[in-house]
Amino acid sequence: MARRALRPRNRANGCVGIALAITGIAVVVIIVAAVAIGTVVWNRSVEASLQRPEVDDKTVFITAIAPLARESMEATGVPASVIMGQAILESGWGTSALSNWSGNYFGIKCGSTTSPRQNGCVSKETQEFYEPDKPTTEVAEFRSYATARDSFLDHGEFLRETPRYAGAFDHTDDPEEFITEVREAGYATDPKYSEMVISLMRDYDLFRYDKGAPNGTPVPERFAAAYRETGGLTGPLGAPLGAVQDGPVDQTAMIIFDRGVIIGSGKETYPLTGPLWERYRRDAEVRERLRAPIEVGTDGDEQFAEFEGGRLASVAGGEAEVSYR
């Protein structure tokens, strides 16, 4: 095409027409290819997780849970890559209601035995695959935890102490075989469960966390001041557990921590910890009725949080009481 552009002017229109035709064909080919590739990527993304946030948020969540996975691996022998892959899949990258409000990152249900690490049970809808490709929606009781750390440690202990998973521990040096054994032993009813976890382990190279200690997770600037004021990592909030996500009510944002939450409303941020957090997290109706926070603080031995729709207060570390306006 470059040589044709140098020919006499009276042939330029023809060249332009040819160029436009070729360009049009190329665009069509590119669009068709993009649609095909996009379909493959979309199907794979849906298969791996229905709630994946943007790329930066994925990195933040991976970095956030890595120390917890490493700690559990060292205590129980479950590969960190398996722990992280399951946590990503089960919690929807840390955005599920079960992980945010009940601290359960692995979908472990309540059963005939009670774990010393759980602090109760919560009812949630779940999909089970009693027949392949025919999911059934039902309500089940799931373990709840005071902290994410308890959830991660309980997951490893659950696998280690439950006899039907014993075969998986013959493959602690092969994470893919480990999770395959866990799936076949009945951890999940979805026949593609182990494939989805393996896909996550490969896509994000979670295997690297089986070998080395991870770094910590930074807190975004908007929330950093409130985090520092509470004492940071050694304070009542503990470690951050992912990226900023939509808050509990409209026009709010939040970051979930190991032992609390910071909610952003307007230009302000409001940390909830201790009894206030425990009361706030366990009841969706309370969160909805209280609406956005407007003040948190202490008055003598009272810890309180004021909201648009009411108030949470705890005296001397006792159970928080809620009142509505």
C-alpha cells in the first residue's frame, strides 16, 4: 500500500477505496476474534468466580489473605495455594455476605460437632449440586467467626481433623492433587469445584505462597488516617482483608479488617470494632435501619456509634445495644 500512495494523483481515489475496503475487512476480523476471545475469557471468569472485582482489587485481596494462609499452612500442612484458592472462590474475592458479616471465607457449614474457633451459626442460601449441572438452592447453617484468622485456621484444622480428608495429606507437595482429593472426599457438591480452585491457583500463581513469606497489605489513603488512629495492625481492627468495596448502605464504601470495619460516608471514615462491630455485622436489618454512620467515639466507659437512623452503644465492653430514631 505504501508504494501505491506514491503513484500519480489520478489513481489516489482508487487506492483510498482499496485501503478502506481492506481496513474494513481487518476491523471485522478483529471484532470477530475479540468476541470469540471475550466469550472464552468470560466463560472462564464465570466458572472460576462470579464476583471477581477489578485487577487491582484482586491483587489487594491476594496480598491480604496470604499471611493468614501461610500461618494455617505452617500449623496444619494444607498448602497455602489451596487455602487461598478456596478462599477466593468461596468468598467471591472477599465480597460475599458470608465472609464480610460472618467471617466465613470457606463456606464451612455447621454440623454435629462445634469448632472451638467458631462463635455460632448463621443461615444463608447456598447452591448444591446433588445432580451434575442441576444446582439446587437451599438454606443451610454456616459457621460464623469473630475474626478472619479464626476462619483460616479453622479451615486447615477442619481438613486435618476430618478423617475423610486424610488422603489429601499424602499430597501436601502437590497442591492440585491435594484439592482434587478434598473435592472427591466431599468438601463441595459442585463437580467442577477442584477445577475452579486449580484455575485460580494457576491464573494468579498462588503456588509462590507455598514457598515464601508474603508482604503486608497497604490501606488506601482515604482510610489510612482512621486506621492509624486505631493503632494500625496492632490495634483493634487488625489486618486489612482486601480492597475498598461497596459499603453496607447506599453512598458508602468500606474495608473489612480481621476484627472490624472502616466505613466511608461522604468525606469521613468511621471505624467499628469490638462489641459495636459484633452487633453490627450479624444483622442485616440492623445495618439497613441504622443507615450511614455519622460519628464514632467514647464517653467514659461507653463506646458508641451514631448513625443516620439510630445508635449503637456498648458499656464497659459489654454487648452492644441498638436503638433507632
